[in-house]
Amino acid sequence: MLTTVKSFSQNNINTATDALMGRFTRAMESDTREKISVHTDKWVYVAGETIWFKAYCQYEISQKLSRLSKTLYVDLVSDKDVVVSQLLLDNQRFMTGGKIVLPENLPEGDYWLRAYTNELLKNDTTAIFVQHIYILNPSNSNSILLQKKAERKTGDISPIAQITFYPEGGSIIAGTDQVIAFRATDVQGNPLSVSGYLTNDEDSVLARFSTNSKGLGKFNYFDENDVKYTVHIKDNNGHDLTKVLPSSVSNAARISITKQTDTSIILLIALGDALFKEEAPTTITCFNKEKLIYAASGKGMYQLEISKKTFPEGESYFVLFNQQQNIISERGFYLAKNNINIDVKTDKINYQAREKVKLDISVTDANNLP
């Protein structure tokens, strides 16, 4: 059931929303809590290879890059918590990219990348970044890599593939339309071309999908409570793979962008069963570079149409508050107005692996000014 909402421009915000936004803005300005993110070039490696990564230290609320900590630590540890390698990165100069060369005799198995600062160790160890990595070693007679090579040679079994699902808003909420993005990769972390379909408990086909050249795809369906949904995937070699979707979450909230036009976006605010009450009030806000650009209040599940004129170019983010003024959902939104021209030229066309590349980058506005 959709209910009505009240919208406010940044110059016309009611007293309660104004007070909430004031406290939230002050919290962003004074926020010193750190959040670490790490991006690796792939998720499966062979012993002797190099893990290439980039790490980011940000303030938790504002998402701005943080220089609060001087040093950022990145560890590679085994499943027995034995440190294989540790790097110290210069966070104050934002020199947080690095590499870890894996020993050729490293045992095959599960490993973990950990990233943290001294501040996190002192104040909140639960915020330490942890990412799972699997390392193969073909010198091991029981190596999965050797087994899969043999299986692929006979054509009987599908190669190792990682299928990762990304529900819009972070959670699947029963009783609402879902948009599920996914990424498919092979054993080396390369994009995988797959196609497939989604079924429910009764084996009814609810959606069909395929990936693009980057191994990315998405599908839509309506999620019903207590129903198991299964994804059936087939790669270009005819190998099959099935995976059950994560269950719906009853205590989650979601901000969905259901439609976009040249002039507006349509938002849907959805609440899980544990949060949903027909009169449950929430406040939806939007920020761009810590500046409040939109606010609205509504009850239960509701829909909003927002003019894109409200949004400057670049990334903005929606934040949803419940009646207790706690954040219950967030969602980013990027608006491109084609006001920026970026020209990138390399010093030559072909390069050797890991060879240095010289780039000339020119950034101009719509009037061709720097």
C-alpha cells in the first residue's frame, strides 16, 4: 500500500526535519570514525602471483577520504590467523595502493585480507575490513586447479565460477519488487559470459537474464515471503550451475529507484515486515558533498517523484531515517549532465605486462575551459 508524502526543498523544511538534518550535518562535520575499503584485481590467485589492490580510508558518515590515521595496515593471513604478509601504507599522502607477492610454496587454501588503522584497533575492531581470497597451488597433487583443468578437459564439469548477487538497497524485502544485480567470474576473476533464469518453489520461471561483456547482469521479480528462489545459470560451454538467492530480510528498509526520465527520478521506500506499519513515519533525505538538497517525510511504503533539477552533477546519496531518527537505509545516485569532458592519451598503443604507462589527462567543462 502506497501512502502520501510531504516533500520539502532545502529552503522549506519543517521543524522536525530541520532539527534532524541539523544534528546529522553536525555529526558529519565532527565525525572521526573510520571505514576501510579494499579493492583487489581478482578473488582467486595462484601461488607465485601478485595480489594488486587499492585501499581507501574514509570517514564513516560523510564517506570523504580520511587522513586522520597516518598509517594504513594491510595483512594477508591464513585461515589459522597466521600472518603471511603485512604492508604499511602512507595514508596521509593517500599512497594506499599496493601489491603482495605470493610465495610459490604457499599452501593452497582460504586466506584473508585485513585492513585497519591503529584508530580502529583502539576503538572498534568490528570495523576492520576483511576480504576472503582463495589461493591455488598446482604443485599440490590435490589442488583444485588441477582437478578443474582435468574436468574442463573432459567437458563434464563447469569451471570454477564466482556468482555474487547485489540486491538493490542491500537487502531483499518480501512483498516488494526486487532488482538483483549480479557478477559472474571464472577461476581467475575474469568476467564470465552466462545466461539463465530464476524459478520459485513450484519451478515457475519468473525472470530470464544474461551478462554483458563485463560479466554483469540483472533481473527483476516480485519476492513473496517464505518462498525459495533459485538461479539457474549456464555458461557458453553449456555447463550448468544453480544457486539459491539470499532470503528476504524482515527488519530491513530499502530505497529503490524504480524509474528515470530526462527530468525526474521515481523513488520507492519499502519496509520489511518487522518494520512495516501502515502509519510508520520515515524521513528521506538527499545529500551532495555534505549539503542537504532534498528532504521528504512519509508513512509506511510510499513513492516519490523528484525533479533532477534539484540534483547537481555528480554523486548524491539518499539517507532514510526512521521515527527514532536512526539511519535504516542508504543509496547512492550518480547524475551525469555531460558538463565535463575528459580526454585521456597514452604515450604509446601497446605495452608489456606491468609496464609503466604514461597518461596525459585533460579535464574541461562545457565551455572547454579547464
